[in-house]
Amino acid sequence: MNFSEQRWVITGASGGIGAAIATALAQRGATLLLCGRNQIKLTQLKAKLVGKHQLFIGDLTEASSLGALQQAADNFNANGVINCLGVNQLQTFVQSSEADVRRMLDTNLLTPISVCQALLPRLQTQPNATIVNVGSILGSIGYPGSALYCASKFGLRGFTESLRRELADSQMNILYFAPRATDTELNSPEMQQLNQQFGNKSDTPQWVAQQLCQRLQTSPKGAAYLGWPEKLFVRINALFPSLVDGASLKQLPIIKRFCHQQPLSSTVTGEHHEAS
């Protein structure tokens, strides 16, 4: 992939992973349409990047913003999209409200699907256009305290896999990209403490972005899972789920304790958190 020829739409660009991906791509010569709700953060990010990048300010969970994004992508002459937007909330399902359910599924699953639907007609006219949906290791492993997050990321993984196979007879590149726990200031203290309690490794957003760029350069299709032993856990969970059942049961009292410490409706935006 020649990054200097790439014109990426990046949703959730103001968040830790999204901003890091934008920075890494700009350093490689790509041109970006940075999308998000926070105009101040996006403006500050754009000012740090070398190149002639553009901003799109809007809430992509709203239909009116999706229509405006479609027009902006056409004007921008986009040939790729990276869906980075996401929210997470550490709480048991019984603690979750109907609003929590809708917010998680709308942001993490329905909006990326809608973005793909809005931009796909123009992307299909471009040679070797690319769609990247940023998921999570927890899109393959159901984890206590993350039922809604897992549901949204399992759905995103299934959608991306199906879309890739549906477009296999075209020149489109479709990639599902799944980080593990990532260090950002938007992760709640409870999330950070839970990872520390279990000794879970975390990656920097910059490292995650570098891994995505390497994957785009070598093989921009399929699925990419980051981190060891997390990649192994994905396979174990698929082949021997009862082993993961037993391991998560041992961790359950600690997970529930941290869930109860987490204030309700304390969702973080533009970020991804995974525990394993």
C-alpha cells in the first residue's frame, strides 16, 4: 500500500487510538478526513499533523450527520475508512440501563455499520479501497463485566467478516483490527485497577497505530489480533470454551467488586478497553 495515495476517513479521530492512528498515517504521507464531535480536539490534532487534512464535526449516531459525512467523503475523494469510534463501560449487565444498552450498541456497532453503508458506494468506485473496523480482543471472548461491550464487538467482528466475504470478488480490502487493553487517559480508574489486579498487559495507542500501519502495508485484508497471550486466548476460547469458563469463574468475585466501584453511566468515548 502506497500511503501517499491514501485518503482516509477516520471516525473517532479525537480519541486515543483514533488520534494515534491519524498521526501514524499522516507521518507516512496519507491525507485524512478527521471525524468526531469534539471540534477543539480535532482542530488541535490537525494542527500537529503534516499535510492538508480536513475535519468533519458531527455526531455519527445521528442520520443527518451520516448524510453529511457521505457528502464530505465524496468531496474529499476518500478511498478508505477506519472506524475507531467506540465506548465502553465496566459494569455487570444487571447494573446496565436501557440507555446503556442503546448507547453501547449504537456507538460500537450500528454506527460503524451505517458509516460503511454510507461510504461503500463511493469506495467501490476506487481501486483497492479499504475499510478497517477497529474491534477488540473482547470481540472474540465473552468477559464478565463487559457483556454489552462484548455484544457490540462480537457483532462488529461478524459484520466485518461477512462483508469481507461478500466483497471477495471485488478489489475492496476489508480488515477487522482487534487491539487488547490500551493505555489511554479515558480509561476509568476502575478499568486500570482491574487490569493491574490481573496483571494484564496494556499497549500504548502509538504502538497499536504502528501495528495497524504495518498490517495495512503487508496485508490489508482479514483479521488482525494484537498481543500475546491474548491471541492465544482467542483460539482457546473458540476451541475449548469450558477452560475459559473456569478461568473467568475464578476471577468473577474481583471483577464484580470493581464493577460495583464503577459509577453507573460513566461511559468513556473514543476509546477501547479490554480485560482478559
